[in-house]
Amino acid sequence: MKFYYDFHIHSDLSPCADGEMTPNNIVKMAKLKELNIISVTDHNAIDNFPALEKVAYQEGLYILPGIEITARENVHLLAYFREYEEAKGVADIIYAHLPNIKNKPSIFGEQNIYDENDVKTDHLEKLLINATDLSIKEITSLVSGANGILIPAHVDKISYGIIGVLGFIPKAYSFRYIEVFNKKMTEDGLEQYEILHNSDAHKLADISEAENFLEGNDIEDIMKKLGL
Ligand SMILES: [Zn+2]
Ligand SMILES: [Zn+2]
């Protein structure tokens, strides 16, 4: 059976995402697009997961706890977990390693936390789109220590993509999956990796159509396939 996925979506917690990216809107749009499993990966934070999980459960959509972490090298890394508690533990450490710079919502956008009724309950103070002072290596061990997996995001993007920034993917990090943004990109030299295509949606309409899938008998198979 095919599990259609979009593992890279931003909620209104990311300052760069639209205000329409609330838990209910994201889940309902994912359902409308006939996706089976999603992850909402906000920049260096995961605070909308509890609300998203409740809504997704009601709608029969699988959702993985995820974070898009900015390494010191200015590379974006997607971290996924089985359990929210483990993901939240990592997110708290990540947040502590962001520079102490306050968000200016009028310039960068709001960083809102919602409940399952799409009511704003809180916001985060530190600007989330800054880089942490943690290296890719340090983030790799932080995430694996919490039983998570780490996938370099949009490797082919000039800004914040690992190939764009470093020029190559260091073998030492032993990534199994990579995310490729441009579906037409040549995969020469990337044969040793499993490739994911996600939307990196910052607005509702950009959430993936049912076009990218992982195959398995059930959700456990998909987890196993991802290494979770
Ligand atoms: Zn990114
Ligand atoms: Zn992103």
C-alpha cells in the first residue's frame, strides 16, 4: 500500500509561514490532498505538535513529530521522532542554542502556538530563523540520542542546503535519506541515498499533492523504512 507523504510543512510558528498555517487548516488541507502521513517541521521548534496531533487523530491522518534545525554551518536539517516527548526534549535544547535575539513580528512574522481549536495560546520570543551554535555533528548525536533520524533538507538549495553550502554531503554523517527540492535535479552521485521529496510549504496551497509515497503494509513498515 502506498502512503502518500509530505514530511516538510511549516506552521504559523515559523515566522516565515502564513498565518493561515494553523493546526486545523494544515490537517484539513493534507486530507483534502489525500495525503496519509505528514510532518510539520517548524524552524528550531515543535510547539504546535500537541494541537496538530489531536486534530490529525480526529481526521485519521498520521503525523510525525518533526523539527527543521539550523546548524551552525547554516545548513537545514530535518529531524523526525517517534515520540513527541523525545522531540520536545531536543527542541528545548535547540531553542536554548539559538542566539538571544528577540523576534520582531512586524519584520519577520509571528511565531504563534495554537490549541486544537486554532486558538492562539502563546508565542515564542526568540527569532526562530537564526542558526543555532550547534554543528551538524553535534545535532546528529543529539537527535540519535533521542531515537530520532536526521535528514538534510533541500540539499540542492543554494541557501541552507547541505550541497549548496558545503558543496557536498560529508560521508561521516552517515545520512540514509536526503530531501531533494527540485524533482528534476539529476541524482548522479546521490545513488547511495534514499530520496524524499517534500513541499516545504509555508502556505496552505503549497502542501504536496498525493504524488510522493513510501510503500508498506502498515504504518509500522513506514516507520521501519524511515529508521524510526
Ligand atoms: Zn529549510
Ligand atoms: Zn522548511
